[in-house]
Amino acid sequence: MGANLVLRFLLELSAIAIAAYWGWDTGSGAWSRVLAVAAASAIVAVWWLFVAPKAAIAVRRPFRFAIELGVWTAAAAGLWATGHEGLALAFFVVAVASGTLNYAWD
């Protein structure tokens, strides 16, 4: 269980980095920086509000798990959109497996 929590933390950080990368790659000029910060901030906000262990808004476990899957899907879609299809698929599979184990052990 401890190893999965470490993996989960690394996946969270990766999702933030992926969102920023997607924004940087998708935008142009100054908009790329704005989009990178906004996308990364959106991931942080959603995670902090609903998914984090001390989330600001308490939601039921199934809903929290659905939001978590949405974050993983968004990050994988960002990788896919930037041309990293294999990495996107690998990230998504590992993230969903980790999230599912976390849900089962919670």
C-alpha cells in the first residue's frame, strides 16, 4: 500500500506537469504560458478540492474516484494531443490501476 501511495503522488505531480506541457505546446506566444499555467492550476484545484486526502470539499468515495479518473483522463488526453500516444496510454493504464487499488484499499 505504501508503494502505491508513492506512485500515486508521482502520478499527481505528473498530471500537473503534463497539463502544463500541453498548454505550452498547444498555445502560441504569450498564450502558451497562460494556457500552461491555467491547465496546471486547474489540475491542482480539482485535486485539492475533491481528491486530496484532506480535500476542501468532502464527496462520496465513488464520486471522488470518478473525479480522479477524470484527472487521469485529462492528463492522458493532453499527452495524446501533443503526439505522445504511447506515453499517454502507459500513463493512463498505470494511473487507473493505481487509482483502482487506492479505491479498493481505502
